[in-house]
Amino acid sequence: MTDHGIKPINIALQGGGSHGAFTWGVLDALLEDGRLDFTAISGTSAGAMNAVALADGWSRGGREAARERLEAFWRDVGSVGRFSPVQRMPWDVLWGNWSVENNPGFQWFDAVSRMVSPYVANPFNSNPLRDVVKRQIDFERVHDATGPKLFISATNVETGQLRVFEKREITLDVVMASACLPQLFKAVEIDGTPYWDGGFGGNPALYPFFYASRVEDVLLVQINPVAREGAPRTAREIQNRVEEITFNAGLLRELRAIAFVKGLIAAGKLSHDDYRDIRMHRIDADEAFRDLEASSKINAEWAFLKYLRDLGRVAAQGWLADCYDDVGRKPTIDITDMLAPQLRPAGNRTMGERVKTFLGQRRP
């Protein structure tokens, strides 16, 4: 494809464990389509890993190499997952349930993580995912000046403030800090400062786009649902919902600020010459993830990762069909609706229909 008609856009990638394979599928479809130029990418946790894999591949050979590097990364995750003690039980496999919560190993692991510090339970700070990132990502290539700008978020444990690392600052430790869940791993120290998962402060951070890019279109790839019907009852359900609310809080704060500025610009109280009139877009997994238990976030089975990848591709293709023409012209989601969501399948009509069709085909 020629450069004619390619539209610039900033990409914001949420974290969510293995569910980040959905984002892999989204990026794969967008790169394959070729009509969007990723000006900048902001990522947290699994979103950060997708971001550095894409940047590594891009510096090797553009879009196709970026797709190859993303697949190599997630294949390695799946390979490591084969040796995990936390696997689906046979009846879960039979019934097409991707959750691992029925596995005794998971139940023990879940209970210990809530009662025992990782400094005691995991004194050597073992993390197989760190080895995957180290094997698959060449950070010298990530630092390459070509390709999109990168912003990776982590939370400063001492101050509680979000730290956004820019392209030249991004290292293996930065990526692992962005994905450091404090119940499971020791804080990651960078220049003597301890960091935890970036989701506590921004999942992902949007504000770096406003200072580093003149592009006003932002595409959010969202894998953590904002709304869920009903109050959770079990201890595990309550904890899972608390984590969803916590990891969406920073994003919702930034969306409120964007909506506020847009309102002032529309009312003529702020000049568009001085302030950005951000056009928000979204590809989400709300419909697909509604029936997935939170424990599936640690399911690294290759079949599950491929399922999520294919789901992400379908969602992205639907979004492109409905929304590509509006990029650069107008937002394709209403921010106020995101801030006060209705309990209904999110997204545009074509994307929703394609995702439902895909789910119908894949469910046993």
C-alpha cells in the first residue's frame, strides 16, 4: 500500500495478563490493513509488552516484521505456559471453559498470594515472563528512532505517582515494573526506586500523547470492562471486581479531563489553537470477555492465546469497517457514555455483530 490515504493515530494499550493476546490480535489486524500510521503508543503491563514487541519488530523491517515479532513473543509465552502447574482441568477443556479456577494449584496459589508476601512466598522473585521478554525483545531495537514513539507506565511505590518512561528509557526492568503485581512479585527497582504495575495510576496513560504528538486521534484498545451487572458475592468475585475498578480508575480520570476540555473548546471558552480537541476511538473486548473468569488472565495455554488473538483480529476488522473513514474527522465513541456506561454490548454495530458471530462459531 502507498502512503496515500494513511492516517496517523495514537494507540493506547491496556494491560490484563493473558488477555493481552486480544490486543496482539488487534495490532496484527491493524498492521496487516496498513491504513493507520502509529504515531505513538502508550502501554501498561501486557500492553507494554505488546508495545515493545511491535517496536522491536518495526525497527527490523516495518509492519510485517512487527507482526512477526508480536507472534514470536506470544508463541514463547504459550511455550512457557505448557509447563505451568496452573492448567485447565479436563472437564474445563471438554466444556470450552478457559478459566483455571478449578485447578487445585490455582486455588493454592490464589490463597497464598492473598495471605503471604511475595518476599516470603517467592524469595528468589522467580518470574518466567521476565525470561520471555528478555529472550524475545531486543531493547536496542526498541530504542531505534524509527517507528512510533513509546510510553510505558509504572507506579512509584514510595509516592504512589505514575511514572511514564519514554522510548530511550525503556529497558527490561521498565517493562517488568509496568507488569509487577505486588501480590505476586517483589517491587522492581529502577535507579533505586521501587515500582509496581502501571495499572494503579494509568491503564494506560493518555496524557503523554498530548505533549509528544500533534495527532488528535487516540485509539484505545480496552480489555478491562468498566461495567458489570450486579454485585459480586464470593470473596474471589469481590476481589476481581475491586481490581477491575482500580485498574480502570486512572483511565476514567483522564477521559473526564478530555471530556471537560472538549466541552470548553466546543463552547468557545478555550482555543483549539492552544488545546487539543481529542478524538477518541475504541476497540474493546467487553462482549467477548463478559463470560471469562478473572483467573483466565493467567491461562497461558497456546490455544487460549490464539483464541484471543483471533478475537482481537475480528474486533479490529469490524472497527476498521465502521470507523476508519471517521479517523481524522470525528470521534467514534462518546466519552460521556464511557464515563456512565450502559450495561449493553459496547462498540459499534459491525464490530459487535462480528464478535458475536465469532463467539458463536467458537463455543462448543
